[in-house]
Amino acid sequence: MTRRFAAALAAAASIGLSGLAHAGLGDLIFAVDSNIDVVATFEGNGGASYTSLLFLDHPDNPLPNIFNNQATAPGTEVNLGTFASGELKFGIEVYPDGLGGDLEAIYYTGPASRNPDGFTHAIVEELGGNTLRVRFEDLYATNDTYEDLAFTLTNAMALPVPEPRTWAMLLAGLGVLGLLGLSRRPARLVRAPLPEN
Ligand SMILES: [Ca+2]
């Protein structure tokens, strides 16, 4: 193996790994224990100028207006209840001119494909002890600082979603393995025809 080839392999591997371990950008959120309440605590808005309302989009327990990033006092706790199953998919409604103005967009935790601009809008950090910090970005089509509406969650865990690039690499790898498998398969034994009589 040439040194250049080895370097190319290492670069490809690092790209794949960075796709899998992405510091919580776009992670999915789940309750750890279905018998224990999930409690959200508002942390702040990082100086955001837009108004954002946090809600939970859950089939069994949808919760509107959990926090208002301009009106809720940091440290405010809201008990979201228990969740027997399903992702805790949070969203923000973004009003650039306040609640009296137009709704600009709704952005969700999870992958970029959920959002109208195709950008990821939430980072999920693991703080230990089944506690997460979730931070939303309110600007359209921007990877800004993700500080516009931040809160913590107890009894919660994060699961990364592989990026499309990572899936493409995995599928390409499987395809190569498949081709190798075909080329290595021994020729099928052909049974000699039975004599006719
Ligand atoms: Ca921002």
C-alpha cells in the first residue's frame, strides 16, 4: 500500500466517523424510563431577538407553549409527564416580530430533512445522569450559535441519526462487499444429465 493511498483511506475513514459522531447536532430524544416524569427547565435565549415558542410534538402527549424564549424566566421548570414510547420530538415556532407578527417557520429537533430550509436546527448535549441540554437555532437556513431557546431535560437520552453522507458510504461499502462476495462465489456444480432411456 502506498503512503498516498493509506492517507486517502485514513481521510475517508475520518469523514465517515465525523458523520456518525456529530456532537449531538440533529440527535433524536427519547425518555429513558417510561415510569419517570420528564422535566424541562428553561435556560435562556442567548440574546435572541426573535420570539420562539417551544412545543412537544408527541402522538400521545402533545404539549404546546412549554416555553417562550422572550417571556419565560430562566430556571422555570415544566413537568412534561411520562412517555411509554415514541420520540420526544420538540419544535419551535419562530415569530421574528413577536407573537403579534407572522409565524416565519417551525423547526424541529432531529435531522435537517424535517425543517423547511433543510438545515438542522437543534443541538442535543448529554450532561450526564440522563440529563440533556437542547439548544435551538431560530434563523432560517443558517448554522448560527444554537442559543436562541435552550433548555434541559431530565430522564432523557439522545440518539444520533446518521447523516445521508454516512448512509451513502455505508451503502457503498455494502455494495463493494456484495460484489466481492459474488466474484468469490464458486462456480455452481453442474450435475451431469441423466441418461435417457
Ligand atoms: Ca441564532
